[in-house]
Amino acid sequence: MSFDLPFRRSTALVLASLLAGAAPAALMAQTPEDTLVIADAIDDIVSIDPHEAFEFSGTDLVNNTYDSLVELDPTRPGELVPGLAESWDVAEDGVTYTFKIRPDVSFASGNPLRAEDAAWSLQRVVKLNKAPAFILTQFGFTPENVEEMITFDGDTVTMKTDKPYAPTFVYNCLTAAVGAIVDKETVMANEVDGDMGNAWLKTNTAGTGAYVLRSYKPSDSYILEAREGHWRGDAKLRRVFMRHIPEGATNRLLLERGDIDISREVTSVDIEGMEGNADIRVETDLAGYIYYVSANQKNEALANPKVLEAMRWAIDYQGMTESFLKGEQTVHQAFLPRGYLGSIDETPYSLDIEKAKALLAESGVTLPLEIKMSVRNSQNRTDMAQSVQNTFAQAGINLTLSIGEGAEVLGEYRARQHDLTLQSWGPDYPDPHTNASTFALNADNSDEANLTGSLAWRNAYDPGELMALTEAAVIERDADKRRALYEEIQRKHRDTSPFIAMFQENNRTAMRSNVQNFYTGGTVDQATYWLVEK
């Protein structure tokens, strides 16, 4: 498909052809006033069933076509607000949660929203047991008990967890895409062989959201159309037209020509090239991704606390963000992204070769230390690795870089076969436990445990006292005390663990200057379309 050819059909004809299933050779030269045209890489979508979707592009679509019991306010990051539940409460027992369903809400089909739909939707997550189901099953729900643990009566949904947790933990998990409420009648009318409508929902929507899906072509495009009378207020623009255009240079060309309103795939080079163009602006939000180096504690040298501390002082964090990572990454030295409850923004470590040398001398290891570091074959990661290789060598650590495909490097990491590895990690749901549970919990450090979901386990790391602190934080019901616990955990983890957090990724979105109120979701990574104006 070429995007360089002239294309001058009327807007009405272009959109009509898309809705009818015909893909145009290129986008229109000027976007319609009532349509938001976005270019992004959407080939990561596996399914748009909200109880299966677990990729960034898929959850963006879900966020605009479905609603959940509890929502996040896109204009105030991290703030919980009423969603399809107009109010909620937790009993004194700490395990019984009740949600009062908002009246006069309908699904895109016209069916009224009922408490039954909400309870059934959460039950469906557990019964389907797709990739994101753990966000709910961690509360003790199983296919066998979920109908007893999640029930409805009149306009109220009741949910009972297996033990008391911090209420904010429960509510935050319900804001994830997997907490979306679906239209039971419509979904079950499309059930095939007991799949609870999963095959149909992979390419259709059945929600209460501000938009409804009108056209979907995997790895190509989708079109959303606004619904009238949405409970949160009608979407500002009638349509959203998403195109799969992963190439940064093509994104820049289309944006400069006015063929698209928003690009989420422009590179640093393209952004620099558009500086001074009054028709385009770039907005930056912190994303949830943390980049880190981790050390396998099976390697005796890497289990030496002095060696780990030396490594922290032998990385040029600032130099990288001021050169090849400029604008793409922000120095960050803790496992929780900024924006999460309990996150800390302290950055005590900086490049100090002399301090690193002194610590290595105190460590007792034979110098120079010979170590292999595994790295995924992508430009920014190999650039990071080469910078680390250079500064480590100055301190007395010779790094051999083992560069491989993503699956290969991850496979080695998950099998605990690495020495050092450079990796990134993104939260699975908007609560601090999502990262604390993987960086600071390791229930069984044996090889046989195979706890690949735990980054601590992958590094053969025993978190010691951090285990108890993390388990206490997830059940602490006082928000201020919970925040303080996560701050304490991160400081101790930062200074003693085999993880060296380096950067937090930035979301950079280029858009036409007339576009207003586009929210990427920041560290939660849930883009909002219904507030956008042009």
C-alpha cells in the first residue's frame, strides 16, 4: 500500500468505502471535521474481546467502546471515579464489596445495563481464563467458585474476595480493560460451542462505551462511531479512524500534509525534523515502561553486594538521555513508574567510575570481571547496552554483549540462564502491586518452581524482608500507610536487589495543532478518544 499517491476523493466517499469494506489506496488529503484520524502500529492486536485483549492497541480500542464499574479519570491521572457503578463500598469484614449499578445506561444494542450483566461479565473473565484473567483470579476466584463469589441482586453487584486486601488494590484492578462490562444477551446470542461469545467478540464490540465498532480489519484499520446519549456525555467527534502505519517517516509525511490528525509512531529524528512547524505539536507523557539491567544471582560474582553497587555507579544514565535517548526516556531508578501510588522520583545514582572501581576493589572478585549481557536486537536497547559496556569497561567489568531476537533473549531470561540482561517491564494493571509482586516477591527460589511471572525468581533472587513488606502493602487499607510501604520497599530494593532500574519511557504523540484533549493514559496506557476536539 502506498501513501505517496495523490488521493482526492470526497471524505464521504472515502468513509463510505471503508465502512463497506473497501480499503483506499491512501488517506484523504484533509481530515473531516467530525473524524479523528490516527496513525499507529496496531498489528499487536490478538483480540478485541475485552476479557482477552492484553496488548496496547487492543486495550485502547476497548477503553473507548466499553466501560467498567470503576473508572480512571483521563484528565486526572490515577484518580478513581464512578463508572457503571455510581457508588461502591467494602464491608467491615474487608472481603465483601458492593457496587450499585448506574440507572438508565444502555449497551450499543439498546439493551439496558443490568447488575446481571456486570456480575456475568466478571464471572466470564474467570471462566474464559484468557491472558489477563489473573488480574481478577488473584482475588481467589476460580471457575468453580466464581458464581458464588460474584453475585447480583436488583441493582447491586456483590463481590467477595478470598481475604482482605487494600480496597484501592481491588478498585484499581477493576479499571483494567479486563474489567469491562459486556452485554450478556448480545454476547450469548453469538455463542459458539460454549465459548461464551469469545470468537464473535474477537472482531465485534458489545459495550456501553462512547463509541461502537463499525469496521475492523486486523493489522490494517478500524473505525469507531459515536453513540448518542452516552452516560458520560456524547463523544466530541463522530468517528475515529485508526490506520496501521508503523513507519515513522510515513507518519511524519502524512501528518505534515494534513492526511492524519495524530501520529503515535513518529521517531525522535522525525520529531526533530518537524520542529518549527506551527501546524504540528508534540505532547509527551510518561509511559509505564521501566528499562532495567538485572543480574542472575546464580553467578557468584553477581550475587556480591559490592559488585552490584559498583554497577549502579558505572552507568551513564544522564549521558544516554541527553544523547541517543533524548526525549525517549527519563532517568528513573525505582521499579514503580512515576504516577503510581507510592512511586518515588529520587535518582541517587550517577556515573562515578572512581567510586565503582573502589567498590569492585572491596568486593574481592578477580578483575577485570568477565560477564555476558543478553540484549534484545532493537536499536534503542543495543545503544543502551553499548553505553553500559563502555562505562563498565572503564570500571573494570568487561561485558560481552549477546544480542538476539526478543523471544530468544526472553526465553533465556525466563529459564534463569543469563548473567546480566537488559530488559523492560510494563505494568499489567494500574496498581503498585502489579510491579511490586514481580520485582519483590519470590515464593519459591528453586529451579523446579518455574515462577516465570516473577522477575525476582528469574534472577534467583531472594527478596528477604521485602517479601513481608510487599505482602503487607497489598492488604494495607489505609492509603497513606500503603503509599509509605511502597516507598520503603522501593528504596530498599533499589539499593540491595540485583535490579538496576535506569529509565522510564516517554509517550510522545505528534498531532495537528488544532487537535485538543487527546489523552494517552500515561502510565496506564489507555488512550481516550471521546474527549478529543478539533
